[in-house]
Amino acid sequence: MENNKKPLILIVDDRLDNLQVLNDTLKAANYSLAVANNGAIAIEFLKKRKPDLILLDIEMPDMDGYEVCKSIKSDQETTSIPIIFLTVKTEVDSIVKGLEYGAVDYITKPFNTKELLARVSTHIELKLSKEKLETALEQLNQKAQELDLANKTKDKFFSILSHDLSNIFGSFNNLMEIWKFYKRGAPEESFVKILVNVENSAKMGYDLLVNLLEWSRIQTGKIDFKPKKLKLKEIVEGSFKLLGNNAGTKNITLSLNIPEIATIYADPNMLGIIIRNLVSNAIKFTPSGGKVEVISEEKDGFTEISVADNGVGISQENIAKLFRIDSQHKTNGTNKERGTGLGLILCKEFIDKHNGEIWVHSLPGKGSQFFIKFPNHKEN
């Protein structure tokens, strides 16, 4: 047998002479055995161990074999264990009744050694083959799911490249055209307007490049993961500095409510990317004069960070799509800022790396609040 593990057979019979014959015969055939001399003991045994086969006597006091069989087959944990009835009865009705209760076979007493061993071996092999097949099917299903995700990942990747890069380069092409007209006396405000669009495209192109590089490193397993104890406020302040111009352009207030002593156990690069993406999104979807606030709190061994805005909000339907690689959900910001559709997916994968969580509370027209939660690990 595989890994030299002996199949386990549970014998349920109230007669000592039957138990002795079965014990001698099956042990000689290299099976492991367990014995119960009544149905109640057998059912109690099955709560602790699951045999590969049950040999079950029909004629027993208090609880006959039919009742025991019915109990075993009604339990999801034991229903797949094959049962062979042991009986002195040869009437067709008794045999049919046993099969109707879920038994796979029967053996008549007195036992014929060759018949006993042949039937036992057949049903154990059938059970083990079924388990192998179920395992193989489960593995195939897992591979199919992985392949499906890989295809969706590839489709997402090329969708981002084809759509967003074409927009970026389209803006630069427009700049060249406007430049020609400007040199011929076109109004300066038209030229300035297109320059702003090009600047936005350049920012988007940079964000796209950074996210794609980080994302591709995750997909290929080539990204370093080096969590350590960090001062959370410093990480968020660093993101505020990088995004200050974006917020200033829209007159958005960036507010920080994190204690000086607050720490978090995380990879500094990954945490920085997570915070920048969440704050950048909050700025993007908050109208001029709005507010974005980052708050942290210690809760039962976890650090919880929230990034809240009073912007346009997200519908429940679209919240379900935010972190899915197979969903195409992209919305322009309040100043027509465009996103890559990859930032939140990248955040989710980095957060998963930390065994953390991310979720959203949002109301359309009221604003959104993104929560992330990391477990706190003490450094050795």
C-alpha cells in the first residue's frame, strides 16, 4: 500500500467467535483492525477515527446493523466509508434491505476465507482508487483555476498597456499638433490647456510604470519581502510629501491623525506603495476644497489604518470589483484624472503578503473610507 500504510478495518460484531475468525484472517492479510462489540461503541469510534472499511453484523442486540448503517450513512463525515454486512441470512429481502441502507456488499456466515478476503480487498481498493481520483480531480480543478486567473491576469495586463499607453502617447501627439498651430498664432490658452493634459498623462504614465513594475515582480516572485518595525507616521508623512502637489492643485486638505509612538510591522517599500495608492485615489476622487484624512488605531494585536475622503463615493456594485483582476472598473477623477486600474489590485496583493486585510465603506456622493489591517508581530 502507498507509504506502507495498512488499511484500517472496523469490525462490528457482538459474537466473540466471529471476531476471532475475522481478526486472525484479516491480520494475516496485513490489515489493521479495530473492534466494536455493539453499534454504540462503533459510532463513538467513528468520531475519532475513520476506517477504510466497516464489516458490520446485522443481528446485534439493542441496535442492529441496519440502524448502525443508517446512522453512519446519514453523517457527512462517515457516509463515504464502505460497509459490508455480515449475516447468516441468505434471504433476498434481507440482502436487498442492507444494500438499500447504503451497504456496498454482504458476506454470509460461516465465513469462506477466500471470499472474505476477495470482497474486503475489492472494496478497499475501490475506496482508495476513488480517493485518488477525487484528489486528482481536485488538483486539476485547482490548476484550472490558476490557469484561468493567469489568463485573466494576462488580459488585464494587455488591456492596461493597450488602453492607457495609447492615451498617454495620444496626448503627446496632440501636443505636437497644437505646437504647430501655436507657432502659427493660435491662442495661448489652447496651448496651455493641452500642456496640462500632457502633464496629467505624464503623471499617469509614471504611475502606470511604477505599478506595472511592482505588480510584475509579485507575479514572478521576484519581489523582496522584508517586514520590520516601522514608525507609521513617518511612512504616511512621506506619502503626503510626494502627493502634496496633487492635493494642492485641487485645494484638498491632507490630514494626519496618527500618534507619534505608533508603530507597524511591515515591509517599508510595500507599505509606502499601499499608502500612496490609497491617498492618491482619495485625492483623485475628492472635489476641490475637500479633505483626505489618514487615521491609525491599535486593535487586539492589529494595526488598523483608514484613509477617508469626502469625495464622490463608490456604489456597492463597484466596490465588489475594486480588487479583482478580472474586473474592468475604472472611473475618472473629479478633475478628469485617469487611473491605471491596477493600484488597488497591487495594494491587495501587498496586504495579502502581510496576512492583512483591506475593505471599504462608501456612500455615493458622501465619500469613501478604505481600511487596512496588519497583524502586529513583535521583533525577536
